[in-house]
Amino acid sequence: MNGRSAALGSAAWQARDDRGSGTVLALALVAVILVLAAGLGTLGAAQRARLGAQSAADLAALAAAGTIALPPGVTRGTAPTVGTEDPAVAACAVAAEVVARNRARLTGCEVRSGEVVELEVARDTVVGTATASARAGPASARAALP
């Protein structure tokens, strides 16, 4: 065997050793893409839960502020506010109802200056708990608050 045929034999052997390496690289690339897609899906789910919690908080704050603005003796919704003398209790009851209907839970409810409702809402997800807060009431009363 001369030098030239030995070189050709060596090249043929290398070509056989490289077979299948493209498949391994393609599988690795697919694995990386799947991991990235799962990560983006998780981030998307967390953002969706956060937006859902914020929507629940906003709607509940508006409903609670509207309840405070009602004349005495008038109720709104199905919350147990009949016979409630304290408008803050009635407002927080309505807020809890609205939040529950939006698949979240009310973690804090405070009526400040007798007119402004401040809420904290949480929504549980697979990746954790999304939280949000909202404030609603007349602009004149909100301007006086810190």
C-alpha cells in the first residue's frame, strides 16, 4: 500500500465515523428549542395570571367604590350587605364577591377617608402567586391621599 492509497483509506474511514453526527446535532437543537418554548410558555402563563389579578382588582375596586357611593339602604350585587350599617364592610363584601367571580382572592381591603377603596388581590397559578392592587374613589378624595 503506497502513501496515496493509505490517505484515501483514512478519508473513507473518517467519512464513516461522521455518519449520524448531523442527527445528534439536530436532536440537540430540537431539545434547546423545546426548553426555550417551555420557558416562554411559563413566562406567558405568569403574565396572564398577573393581568387577570390586576383586572380582578380593578373591577372589584370600582364595584366597592360604587357601593360606597350608593344612598343608604340601597344594595348592589348578591353580597351579604343587607342590614350592614358600615359602608366599608359593605364595600369590602362586594369587592370580595367580584374578586371571587374573577377566580382570585381578596387579600386586603381598606376604605380610606370614607370614600377611597384600596384592594390587594392574589391569584394562584402553577408557577406561583400573582398579586395586584387597585384603588378607586372620587378624584377629590384620592388627591388628598399619599
